[in-house]
Amino acid sequence: MSNKVTTAIFPVAGLGTRFLPATKSVPKEIMTLVDRPLIQYAIDEARAAGITEFIFVTSRGKGALEDYFDLAPNLEEELRMKGKTDMLEVLKQTNMDSGALAYIRQHKALGLGHAVWCARRLIGDQPFAVILPDDVIAADKPCLQQMVEAYEECGGNMVAAMEVPPEKTSSYGVLDISSEEGNLLNVKNMVEKPAAGEAPSNLAVIGRYILAPSVLKNLSSMGKGAGGEIQLTDAIAADLEKGRKVFGYRFEGQRFDCGSKSGFLQATVAFGLARPELQGDLSEYIKSIAPTL
Ligand code: G1P
């Protein structure tokens, strides 16, 4: 097995109930930060990291995601006729090479571990990445690229890690580490959504993973874990028991939890301010309301 990572799994089967009623007819991954859907940010990050094979684990009602990455001949024709070459250029980011994107359905919502396991037949004996599009990370060097570079040196399994306030640890997978060197954390155990007061640390797993195929094998026999769901965290921890290494990677960048309304709004402001064409108006508006907050 080489340490080259070219395939990524995107679990996009979730119902997005926190964003109802919007998500009644719009997949949450199509919700936009400024003018790009969440899934576009995830795909761009994957591409920057060298990913060439994309696997979406979907569910009912996610057709808009498939359409988004398809060609739109009528729209393109109309833009061409109107001479809107800049818009045609913008659309290019949604193009995928034929056969580069595969869709697998997760028929039952049995948890993140189960969603990843659904893609097992498309993964050979190479390591693969998992990207959770809810976790949007603004960084000079995209987070997965940072991880891929570190992974080429160390192998094993790797999860993105970040410190969170101790009262928030019960919302995350949490790492128990034995040592750390630079950005790399040596993980000795990990726990999914520990009860209050039982977290081994405040180092949370963030939705970027580079995993060995052995994790898929572990998932085949994985029972239900936290919340009655099959957990990816448990399957990675099972690799530790088998003597395989797990690293946490403290990435450089700012993570937004776009699975929550507040995180989504914060990301909208941050990504808006990062756009030169919006910066002036938006910062003026924010300054104008700041004194009243
Ligand atoms: C998932 C993982 C969890 C991880 C989190 C990061 O949880 O199960 O280990 O810390 O993503 O966002 P979820 O947010 O889907 O409940």
C-alpha cells in the first residue's frame, strides 16, 4: 500500500433537519456560502490535495447534487449566446471528468461509519480521504492538502484535530493522545461524543480523515456506538487496538461548523469579507451595526 491519496468519500446523505424548512427540498450541501454551495468548497479542497476520484454517499432527495456536477447544456448555450464568458468560466468549477464522480446510496441513516462503509466496494487497497462538507475550513493551504503532505511521511490513519471548549467536547469525536510533535498528535485512543466530564481531552476530530482500508474492514463488524449509530470514530479506534497508528493533525486554518445556523452565518460573513468585490460594502455594514450589538 502506498501513501498516495487519490480517492475521497463525501458523506452527503444527512437530512439536514437543523436547516428545515430549507432542506425540505434543497440538500444542505447545496446551501451556499456567498455564491458557492458547501459541496463546492469540499470538492475544491479535495482537488487541491490531489484527489481525482470522488465518491458521494447520498440518500433520497439529493438529486440536486447530481445535477450540480452535471453539464447544463441549455444554460451554457444561453450564456454563450449572451456573450457571458465570465459566467461560463465560473461554471467550469462544477465540471467533473466523466467517471470521476460515483454515487452510492446509503439506504438507512445508520450513522457516519455506516455511510463510509457503503463506499467500500469502490475503495481498493489504497488509503482514502473522507471529507464532511459541513466542516468548512478557511486556510491559506487547504486543510486536506496539509494532511496529505504529512500523511505521505507518516502513513497510518490521520484525522484533523482542533481544540474546542471543554463544554463542547460531547458534540465531537475526542482524542486521547500520548505525545505530540509539531502538528502531529500521537493518538492512543479516541471516543465518540463522550458524556460531559468524561472526555479524555478537548482535542476534537474535525471532518477530514485519511484512512487505511483496514478501517472499512473494522466497520464491517462494528456494532452501534454513541447515539445508537455506527461510528467512524469507533472503527478508527479499533485500528489502534490492532496496533496500527492513528495521528491527529492540528491543521492551520479556521474551521466553521456549517452544520449549525450560527456557524453557517459566521462562515457567510468570513467568506463574504474575503471577497474583494464584497469587502467594502459588507465591512461598512458590519461596522455600522456593531455599536448597537
Ligand atoms: C461527526 C463525527 C465526529 C466529528 C464531527 C466533526 O459528528 O462523528 O467524530 O468530531 O463529525 O464535525 P457529527 O457532527 O456528524 O455528529
